[in-house]
Amino acid sequence: MLIAKGTPAPSEPWRILEVAIGQAPDILALRLAKEFKRIHEQAIEALVPFRRNSQGEPEWIVEHVYVRGANGSLRALARTPGIESIREETAPADWITELLSHEKPKSQVLKCGQFVRVLTGVCARMCGHIERMDADTVTIGIALRTKKIKLHTYPKNLQLVKCLPAERVFFFHPELFP
């Protein structure tokens, strides 16, 4: 996940922050985003390299956070809970380019009636059908055994599920997701 405030110069080096053991990458990204609001840098970026696995859980690609543009605020970022220390060396540009390539989401075309899985939020891992699509939100109908939930979310928060109609249920089936 790339967190940015302004655009640092491309010549700025990427500094490496060591992550403490057992830290969830999505939680750490939220903490860093809050810290970005407090610091006074005009242009700063942080790359928290993680992706979601087939169960929707965040997994580290590599357990480091890469920061550039934090000239006077690097020590403040290093005090963020979940960050252990600042490494002496800088990250090579080709390594950062490779990590940034994971940031580009795979394009998926969503249409009404498709069966999808919710990735994050209160209904994470639940599946349902797309009932309505607006300019920037999608309405999902999740049919539980006792009631039906209507969820309004963003298209990036959905994963298409290809399965037989008999397997289309509201809860997560691990065998449906490779």
C-alpha cells in the first residue's frame, strides 16, 4: 500500500524502516497514514508492501516499510507503534519498482447479478450478488439464512467469485478461492 502526501522528488532515496515482529500490515499502514497528518513534510511517501491472500487476510510481501521525503520527520515515523528501527542503508530503486508493481490492482469488470466476495469491513469474507452499481459504489445483497443484508461498498473491496449456483452462499468457502 502506497501512502502519499504530495509528491517527493524522484531523486529522494527510499529509507527502510524495520517492522516489529507480528505486526499486521494493514494496521501499520493506518497508523502511518495518521502520522502523515501530524508531520509537517510537504511531500512524503511510504510503501507498506502487502497483499491480501485468498481468505482476504493481509500478508507481508516483505516486512519492511519504505519511506522517502521524510527528511526531518523520519525519526517521528520510526516512533510509530509497530516500527522497530531505521536501517542505515537505503533501498535500491529497482527493488522499489518491483514492490510498486504489486500495487497495481488486477482489473475486473463488475456487472449487476455477479456473485462477489467482500474483502474488508464488517461483512468481510461474506459473498453476495451485485444488485446495483452507481458511479463509485456498489450495492451487494447478502442472503443470510434468517435475513438479507444490503451492503454499500467500493468496487475495489470486491472479488469476483466463479462457482456453481449451488455453491453460492453468503459465507466463505475456502475451496472456492485458490
